[in-house]
Amino acid sequence: MIKRYIVFLALVSCLFVMMGCGGEDNSAPADATITIAPTEITVTDGSLWDVHRQPWLITVKDPNGIPLRGVELRISFIWASPDGRYDSLLFDVDNCDGINETPLAQLNDENTPVNSPMTVSTDEDGSYILNFDFLSGGLDADCDGLLDLDLAGDPLILEWNADIEVTSGSVFNSATFEVKAPE
Ligand SMILES: [Ca+2]
Ligand SMILES: [Ca+2]
């Protein structure tokens, strides 16, 4: 008798866990809105290449503008490493020791690097701050501390772009990010 009671309790608590914490229940409702701030960033960088950080504020609200907390977000960025597609796209910008370890872009949960796509939850304000690291500037592959030049004598500057994509259930939004050389 006692055993059955324990089993029953275990079953009930499993149900509650599934209802309260189970995967899809934490997705944004279909009528919610995801905002990403800023909506667009263009970095113009002609200095020696380096890694920089850009925070993005992601917020989920219901149709009445009420922030939704505990909503699960899937954040992805195509150039973020490692994601299995661009593992070879690493750069040796730190000390020119011949070991490439800096990705073109990196998603971080606070200060912890996380693979793309990453899954996080909104806080009590319905928000999540993504720490996004990116590489910009001009190449110095020969490690002389000066911008490397192409055959025409122009500096070789990184230029790339992609969208930060945020999904929760059927709700989606994106923000554009671009790195370019000065005109
Ligand atoms: Ca290195
Ligand atoms: Ca150089």
C-alpha cells in the first residue's frame, strides 16, 4: 500500500514537472513579440584587427506589452563558432603564435562562450542580454603590428555581415550586423 502511494506521488510530480518546465510550454505564445535592440549595427573599422563585444537586448512581450519571463529563446548566428560549419574560420589575432583560436563571431551567456544555436530564458523583465563578440579591422597575418596590404597597396580589411536570429515557438525576429572597411 505504501509503495503504491509513493509511485502515485512520483507520477503526479512528473506530470507537474512536464506541465511546468516541459519544452514547448516555455515557448512564447504565438501572439507574443520578440524585440532585439539595437535592430541594426554597422561597425566601420580600419584599425588592426581585434575582438570587440556588442550586447543585444532581447525582450519578449505579450500583445498588451507585458514582458513575459521564463520564455525559452533560441539564438543563432551563422558565423558564430563553433557551430560545425565554420570551424576552420578561426584567426590568430592575439599573439601571432601560429595557433588560430579567435572566431569571427562568438555567442556568450554572460562571459561563457556558447555554441550557436544557444538556448536561454528571459528574466523577470522578459529580457535576455546576449553578449556577442566579433572580429573587425585589418589583417596582420605576418605579425609585424602593421596592416597587411594587398598587391595594389591597399590594407586588407575584414568585411562581413549576417543576421542575429531569435526564435521562440512560432515567434521570430532578427537583427542585422555588419563589419566593413572605412570608405
Ligand atoms: Ca594565437
Ligand atoms: Ca602586417
